Amino acid sequence: MTMVVTVMAVALHLNQTLRANTVWCQIFLLRARREEVENGPMRRGRLQKVGAVAMLCVSLAGLAQNSDRDRSGAATTSASAPAADQRVDLNHASLDDLLKVPSLTRGWAVRIVRFRPYRTKQDLLEKGVVSSEVYDRIKDFVIAHHDKPRQGKQ
């Protein structure tokens, strides 16, 4: 919603700026003054141009928002993250095991247990179990296994 309001404000400012300069008005086929009469084809052409500029602005804004996303699909981890076999399994860990994850509170751990099972650890975000800030803090310390938990050697 904020993006739409921003695009509309920029378009309005651009329209007012162009109308103040008669040369630019002629380039973009805009009316220089309100008193001038314009015919139907001129009005349609102007509306098409304004629509094209608005669509361009919206698509560029969407492209800018999407440019910083990881396209590989793999979750990024920091260099200080523990090895995969030392991470806490979201699907099988007890509440006490989840509380060993740095910066994970009891309330967040209870929510993780309540909304099991998880296909990937990103399901925490997609299902709305934790906030993005909490996920960024714990993503390096958790993993989601699909199979049964591994038991010790018997």
C-alpha cells in the first residue's frame, strides 16, 4: 500500500513539474493550461502514457524489492553456525532442547512445538510461527528433519 501511495505521489509531482515547463508539455503532449480544449484521441493517448509510466514505476519498485532475495532456495547460514548434525531438530526436539538455542525464549519454543511438523526451517516464517527477527537469530542453529529422530547406538 505504501508503494502505491509513493508511486502516485511521484506521478503527481512529475505531472505538475511537466506542466510548469511548456517545452516538456509539448514533448509529452500535455495541456499547458486548463483552459485549452483537448479532443478524445489526445486524452486517450495521454492516459495511455500516464498508465505506461505508472506500470513502469510499479514494476521497477517490485524489481528493486525482489533483487535482494536469495534465488538458490537454500537457507543461508553464517560462518559461526554449528554443523548440521549439531543443530536442533524442529520436528523432534523437546522443549528443553529448543530452549538451548541461543536467543530463543520459552514462548517462541512453545509455539514451535505447537505448530509441528515442518518441511523446512523456513516454514517457521511461512506459517507465521516466529517473527522474521527471531528467525534471523535462530536460523543457523535449527534444522527440520522429516524422518524419525536418530537414536543412540543400541
